[in-house]
Amino acid sequence: MKQTGDCSEDKCSNCYRKWICGKDDEDQNVTGQNSSSIEEPKAQRIDRELHSFVSSTSINSATGSSQRQTSRSSDAIPTHDRHEAGRMGNLDDTNDYILRLEDENDKLQRYRKDFSATRQKQENEIKRINILLCEKTNEMIQLNEQHHADTRQLNKVLQDRKHDIRKLQEENASLLLLIQNNENKNDRSFNSYKRNQDIKVSELNMKLESALTSLEDKAKLINTLQSQNQVNLDKVKSLSMHLEEKEHDIQILKDSVKDLTLRCDEFQLEKQDNAKRVEELSEQIEQLQKILLQRDKELDHLKQEHDSLESQRTCVTVNTQRELTDRTSTIQVYCNGSTDISTKASQLFTECLQSHMSDLPVQIVQYQNPDDINPGLPTACLCVSVSRLGTDILKGMKHLEVNSNVVVIVLHYKEPHSLPTQSSRRVLVGEEYKHNVHAGMYDLGFQKHSIYDCDLNNSNMGDIVECLKYILHREGK
């Protein structure tokens, strides 16, 4: 009746994965697999993440230096905080991962405590069943012994009664002989003697009938006790089978405890390795904090320059508005592609731009053919992003002569809470984007029916309008 226990081990493994991961795997049907089929050891996963952290740090450093050399547009946002934000994000991910490891350790300890309590409860139940089985067995043995004793006593009484009957038969035979020999004796004394003998015979017959009745009752009682004994034996067999099943469950639980103990040991080793890595990361964090202090000083200096440029831009904007009130200018809106989403995005942006520039004599014209674009006029190049950002932007600017009159608008087809936290200008750092010299790049979010109101859209739409006004003033259109 022993089983391999693979099923129970799988259940324990699945329960362990479910606690460690914190996932509510209603969508996941976990199949019976051994604990060795986990995707990869945690130590390897940690090494890979640390390698990714160091690589991203070096890449962000290179990116920051290249962007400081190539960014010459009218957009005055500083470039230093781009790679600094990337570094802080990696540090936050590292701290979150360390906290998640500690939570996994706490969950594993709580699971071991619950498992020990369940195991103790099963062992107590088995002990109670063993005691009950012994008591029932002793009762059955005593009852059988009592039945055998009663049967022997009844058999002895029956033998005595048979012996008395034989004795009476012998006396009757001797009396008949005596009667035959003394036929001529006194009939009165003979009849009296005969009556006495008949009375004795009737009394013995009554005793014999009573003994037979008692024997029949005892036989019925023995049959009843035998049937009850059979029922008790069946119960004993059932309890024995139940006991074997409990012992099998205990063995499975013991195997699971061994497996969990091995996993705990492995987790402790991984925890020690992680502690060493945390110390190394702490040293790196201290170095990065020193670098951040230096970057903060540079950032303060850049902010002062930004304030100066902002005041100059304000003066230019006022002069631009004054000049544009006396003439009608043309702004070109170019969208590469004829899909429903592209067409709808172009229409929504044109309406939104028209509403923001309603106080100026501006004519907004939509184009889909790059040959129709006049490179001397302000142009809003729309790049609809639905999958991969870099590919969509290159596709949107394809066949278009990009110059300082072109403003690149990245339209994200997403909900407000799903919009990117970093601008596309900071994300796109490849060589293929450095050759495209344009007036600026801005992000907007939209849905099927509108360019909705949010902090990102409101801020960037104002910057887009100011940039187009600046281009109109610069070109004198």
C-alpha cells in the first residue's frame, strides 16, 4: 500500500512557490513538477540583475556625455538629470529586490511553523487511534474468553444431566426387574413406591427441559456474540487500514519536511551571498552619492542658466505674439501613414493645436505626402507610437527632410496612467537619432476620441505652441 509520494511533494512545492511569489495564480494551473524544475536558482538571477545594474550604469554615463555634446535645440531642459534619474531607478530596484528577499524568508519561516503544527496534530491523531485500537482489541479478547468459559460451563451441566438420565434409566430397569420378581407382593406398597419414583422421574424431566431451554438461550447468546465479534473484527480491520494510511501520510510529510529543510539551507546560503552583494552595493551607493552631490552643484548652475534663457524666451514670445497678430501664417502637420489610428491622431492634434492658437492668424494644413511639405515653413511631424518607440519614430520621420523648422510630436496611444515617465528625447540615444536635427521632440497621449487632459499633455502642448511661435517669429512668416 506504500506510494512514492510524488503527488504530495508536488503539492508542497506548488504551495511553496505560491507563498514565495505572492501571486494569486488563479490564472495559472500548476502541474505536478519536482522542486528541481524551478526556472533558475536565485543566486544566478541575482548575479544577472547585478550585471544588468552595472551595465545600465555605464550605458547611462555614456548616454549623458553624448547628449550634452549633441543637444543644441531651443528646448532648454538640462541633460544631466537624465542619466542621474536612471541611476537612482536602478538603486531603488536593488533595494526593492533586497526587501523582497527578506519577505520571502519571512513567508518561508511562517510556512515551516504552520507545517510543524499540522504534523504534530497528525501524530497526535495517530496516537489516539492506536490507543483506541488497543482498547477495542482488549475488550474483544476478554469478551471471547468469557464466551468460551460460559460454553464450557454449559457443556459441563449438559454432561451432568445426561449422566443423571442414564442413572435414572438404570434405576427404572432395576425397578422393573424388582417388580417382575415381586409381583405377588403387596400392591399397595408397590404402587406407593412407583408413585414416588414417577414423581422423581417427572422432576428430573422438568429439570432436563429447563436445562435444555437454558442451553438454547445460551446458544442464541453465543451466536449473537459471535456476530458482534465479527463486526468488531471488521472495525479492527478498518482501523488497521486507516492506521496504515496515516503512517503513509506521515512518511510523505517527513519527506516533505526533508525537502523543505534542504530548500531552507539553500535559501540561507543565498541569503549570505546576497548580504555580501548588499555590502558591495552599499559601497557603490556611497560612491554614487558623492557623484550625486557633485551633479547637484552642476544642476544648480544649469538652473541659473535655464532661468536666464527662460526670461529671454519670454521676451521673444511677447515680441512674436505682437508680430503675428498682423499677419496670417501657415503651420504644416505631417503624418506618415494612412491607417485609421494615424488619420485619427492627425485630426485630433490639428483640432487641439487650432484651439490653442485660436488667438493668432494661423492656418493649419495636414499632409500625408512628404513631397508636399515646404521645408521653409513650421512643420509638426506626428509619430504615432503603438508598439516599439524607436521604430515608430523612425517610421514617422521617414522620407521627411528634417531641419530646425520641424517639431517632432510622439503620440502615445495609451491611457493616462500608462504614459511613459521619461520623455522620448531622453530615451532615444542611438546614433540613428543624433543625425535628425529638429526643433524639439514632445510626447502626448491620446485615445480614440480625444487628446485627453493630463499633466503631460497640458505641459507639452503649451511647449509645442511656444516652439511653433518661436519658429514663425524666427523665419518671419
